Amino acid sequence: MIKKIVVTGGSGFIGTNFIERISNKNFQIINIDKLSKQSSPEQFKYKQKNYKFYKLNLVKKKQLKKKLFQIKPDIIINFAAESHVDRSIDDPDNFMINNFTASVNLFTIFKDLKKIKQNSKFIHVSTDEVFGSHMKKSFKENSLYNPSSPYSSSKASTDLAALSFNKTYKTNIVIVNLCNCYGPFQHFEKFIPTCIFSLLKNKSLPLYGKGKNIREWTYVDDACDAIIKLVKYKTKKNRFNIGSGIRYKNKTIAKKIFLILKKKKLTKLNSSNFFKYVKDRPGHDFRYALNSSLFNKSFNFKNLVSLSYGLESTINWYLKNKLWVNAKKTKFTGKRLGLND
Ligand SMILES: NC(=O)c1ccc[n+]([C@@H]2O[C@H](COP(=O)([O-])OP(=O)(O)OC[C@H]3O[C@@H](n4cnc5c(N)ncnc54)[C@H](O)[C@@H]3O)[C@@H](O)[C@H]2O)c1
């Protein structure tokens, strides 16, 4: 029988890629999203008979419960969240309320759904940011949570709620802590698209602090393929780090993007003016790093996309998809957020 998979936040960056990636598999895909500025409009989404979209805010529990009980999904994958750290610094209460309430509503409804569909699965997508920063260490699944921003604390508290549901209600929600993703459909306000679009406009790209902060990067297809493993296979474990081990300073990533665009003759800037240092983000974590060996060993998983190939593909995608870029640009001012001034 064809399985029903509900993807919440399926109009956002990772959700959109995930739906495209899983579309050729034998699933009925139901996307539930409130559609925010971060979302891809439906006109650009994958459209096939096995895809349905419902515009719904997950915070509205009654409507959500009605919809999920109608659907009776086999699998729920929760990508829904407000996800931009700078925005969370300007608007902490909205991030906390939205991210916590949306996910806990889903967990509560899932607990009740499990009574009528015992084998149903729930995958909750979280972030490496919950562990905070460490100069040398890479975090394991059981490392202490030490979030720094309203965004990461909203995700951390949601993960804790999932853990408590697993203990109290035996829900077996699988929590995935993902490293930084990049690729097609990512909103301009995130780091890699900011670098690309600044350089395309011949504007020096902004580096927070001195550009020394280190992030772990995975191409979104690799992240989606990892999550698809959890969809396809059973596991008794319910916490996994999913990273790539590809860790670079922001300045190095910026330089790699500059060199690709320079080679394509798409920026007039040169090596002395392609970046500018700007005031750092308050509470800016210095380094994120995940130990993903549990996931990689359990599912025989390997990241396939190198950083150079991934960056080049991402740039090519933005260049090719002008309609998407223009549709999203109308709602984007590019104003610096999160300074807490
Ligand atoms: N992008 C990354 O690098 C990254 C890394 C690690 C973890 N994550 C996590 O992965 C998930 C997806 O990230 P993303 O980059 O695709 O985010 P995104 O901001 O691009 O998309 C999130 C989507 O969720 C929807 N949404 C938010 N609140 C909702 C609500 N109350 N009801 C319905 N829909 C709602 C938004 O409309 C949007 O379409 C998030 O939970 C994020 O915390 C992202």
C-alpha cells in the first residue's frame, strides 16, 4: 500500500528539496505549511498527482488535529520552524511561541494518532545549534544542550519536549540534529545566498566579526537523503546527529564563492574588496561541529557532495531560476537584522 507522508514546513528551503527528492518514491506526499516569507510559493513547487498542499498554521491545534486525523499519516516529518538566527534576536517571543507550540502540537496529535496507527513514525528536524559552540570538540547526541540564540533555544526546548514525549508516551519521535545546509531554494537572508547575491550585485559581502566563525556544511540533497534513510528503515534509536564533517571558516566559504563567480565573470569585485567586516551578531557562536558517526554507521551513510561541487551547483541554480529569485525578491529588503541596538 502507498504510504502517506506528511511534511510540515514543506514549503521552506529543506522541505521543498526534501519533497522533490522523495517524489519519485512510492509515497502520497502531503505538505502542511503556513507560507511565510521564507517559503517557496506553490507555483514553484513539485506538482504531481502524489502531492497535496494545505496552507495551515501548526499553532492552530484544532484545525491541525482535524486535518491529521483525516489524513492518518504513516510518517510525519517536521521541518516547520522560524529559522533565521538574526530574525530571532529581533523577535524572540515570536520564535519561541511559534517553534515550540507548532512542534508540541504535532507531538500531542501524533501521540493520539499512534493509538489508531501504531506503526506510524515521526521525524523531528532540529539543528546542531542546540549544542552551542566549542573550539575543538565535536558534539555527540548525548552532549549537553547549550543554546545561544532565541532560535537555538526554541529548537532546544522543542527537542526536550520530544524526549519527554518519548519517555512518557512511548512515542518514539526521532530527533535529527542537522548541521548547516545550503543549496537550491534557500532564502536570501541566509549566509551562502547572501554571499552569492551581494557579489552578483557587485557589493562587498558582509562578514560578521572577522569571518573566523566555523560552520559545518552539508549540501541539502545529502541532508535529504540522510532523512530518507530514516523514512525507509526502522530504528530503535531516537537521536541522530547528521553532519558532513565539512567545516570551514565563513571567510573561506565566502572566498570560494567569490572565486567561482569571478571565474564566471559575474562579479566586478576583486580579491581586495569582495568582502567587508561588519558588526558581529550578539551571542554569535564561534564553532559548530557534529560527531555523526552513529548515524553514518547505523545507516551506512556517506555524504556524496563536495563543497566545491555543491557551491557551484547552488550558484548555477540561482542563476537559472530567475523567476523564483524575482518572486522572492519582492518581499526581501536585505536590511541588517539582529543587532540588538
Ligand atoms: N537550513 C539549515 O541550515 C538548517 C540546519 C539545521 C536544522 N534546520 C532546521 O530544519 C528545518 C527547516 O529549515 P529551513 O532552512 O528549511 O527553514 P525555512 O525557514 O526555509 O522553512 C521553514 C518553513 O516552515 C514553515 N513554518 C514555520 N512555522 C510554521 C507554522 N507554525 N505552521 C506551518 N508552517 C510553519 C515556514 O512557513 C517555512 O516554509 C527547521 O526546523 C530548521 O530549524 C535547518
